[in-house]
Amino acid sequence: MRVAIAGAGNVGRSIARELIEHGHSVMLIERDSAALKSKLVPKADWLLADACELASLEEAGIASCDVMVAATGDDKVNLVVSLLAKTEFAVERTVARVNRAENEWLFTEQWGVDVPVSKPRLMAALVEEAVTVGELVRLMTFRRGQANLVEITLAKDSQLVGRPLRDTPLPVDTALVAILRGGRVIVPTGDDPLEGGDELVFLCTTDHEEELQQVVAGDFKV
């Protein structure tokens, strides 16, 4: 993919390095000359410009990019960059960093944001995931809120313990994508039995989260 990243601070540079390691082409756009540290990510293209200006984005060739990442520390800038990329240059996918939790409601498709990444929400989810048993924890949202990646830790006294997965009545539009057990990541099959303490990672729609939690809690007819 061709990916443009607005903001070349620690976050932007870290994203760039990860994407380059996975074989993608990356361009970093930074308006502060003091932050233009091209030696730190030498394989990226660098552009000294203001990503909130149409002329700068046109010069950067944003229309040819597959993804625009707004990774600055300013929520207003990230919203403007996303909106311009989507409406003026028809970038297929926009990802925007949310710095302040109270601004999260703004990061929607109306502002050109396909995928908001909220640091406060993500940190809260990771805390919940680490300490909560039996409760559904939403880790990430996809498709503008239509689907979520969620985690539930299976209680040791759940009636699902010892059952093969094929006998677990999951809701519609729900898939178990991984079982985290100790230091292992298990790709689930129908024959796999569940164990108490398993961290179950599901992809499901928002409408079926409550039903999913009830199933994992053992609230279903055998």
C-alpha cells in the first residue's frame, strides 16, 4: 500500500517504521522543521508541509495513496486532514488518532474518519481486559461501528468449560477468532474444548454483544 502519515512525532514515526517493515510505501508529512528527523525513518519519503492545506496535500500526491493516517497530537488537525483526504482526494481509507477522550464523538464518517484510534479508550480496554472475568471488553471497532473486536475471559465455573466449540451456540454474525491460553494463541476449530481462564477473542456486531456475553456466561439452554 501507499500510506501517507500526517504528523512525524513519536507516534507517526512508529507507525511508519511498522508499515515499512511490512513492505508498504510510506510518506511522512510534517509542518514543523524541527520535527523533520528523516534519519530516524530513512526508508520513508518526507515532506515539510502543512497537511491541513489543500495545496500541500496535492503536492504530496495524496490522491494516489491508499490510506491517510492523521497522527498528530492535535485533534482538530486530525479531523481536518481526514476530511480533506476523504472529500477532496477520495482516499479509500482514513485512520485518525484521537488524543482527548471528550473529542471522540467527532471522529465519524461525517468528518471523513473511517477508523478512529482512541488512545484513552484503548488503554481503558486493555486495563479491563487484564482484570475482568466474564465481562465483554470492546477492543476495537471496524466498519464505522458495524462490527467490533471483543474479548471475554471465560470463568472457571462456566458451563462452557470442557465443551467442544461446535456445541457452543454463538449468536449470528459472531465469530470466535482466537483463544489466548497462557502464552499460546490458538486458532479455534470445532473440536477444541474450552478451559477456564481462556481469553476468547470474538468479532461480532454491536447488536449481538449482549447475547454473546450471556452465552459465554453460560446463560443458554443445552
